[in-house]
Amino acid sequence: MLEFLRMKATLFLMAVLVAPVMADDFDDYIATAYGGRGSFVRAGNTYIGSNDIITKAGNSYVSGRGIANRAGSTYITEDNKTVNRAGSAFISGDDIIIKAGNSYNGRNGTTISAGGFMSKP
């Protein structure tokens, strides 16, 4: 019985530690690699936007624009471009986006993430 409780506590701790990382990964993808624009509201593993719906499935992101993937610190976008993460910088062929708190600042403006809402210019 004691072993079961330890295992349960360990699983709970892992879930608490991993959940914020998963959320950041999805937000990072929308803000830096996703080619669309607009306002988005999150519902579980899906962002519903003013112009598109994006669903995260493992390391893949499915939207009306196509399928994008993440491999380590690299995103491969729907149109086969790459965005590489280096610390809080996201580097692509035509932009460098810097993450500062809940904002992502790049050449096309500032994307803001607040709770389950994201606005991308």
C-alpha cells in the first residue's frame, strides 16, 4: 500500500512539473512558427482562432494551413521552413523573435499570451 501511495505521489508530481512545459511549447509554436495571424482561445490541446483552428497532437500541430512538427528545439512549419529555439530567441530565415515573459517580440509585431488567450498580429 505504501508503495502505491509513493507511485501515485510521484505521478502527480510529474504531471504538475510537465504541464507548464507542454503549455509553453504550444504557445511558442503559435507565436513563433505558425504562419497565420489573429486572436486565439485555448480549449485543451486546441487553439480556436478567428481564422483557423490549431490542434496539438504529440509533437505535431495540425491546422488549416497544414501540419507542422517539432523536433527538439526546432519547429518545421507548415510550409517546410525551420524555426530554431536558442534560449528565449526563436530564429528563422527572415526573423528573430524574442520571448519576454508572456510576449513574443519580432519583426511583425508583438504577440501576447494571457491565460488561454493569444493575440498574434
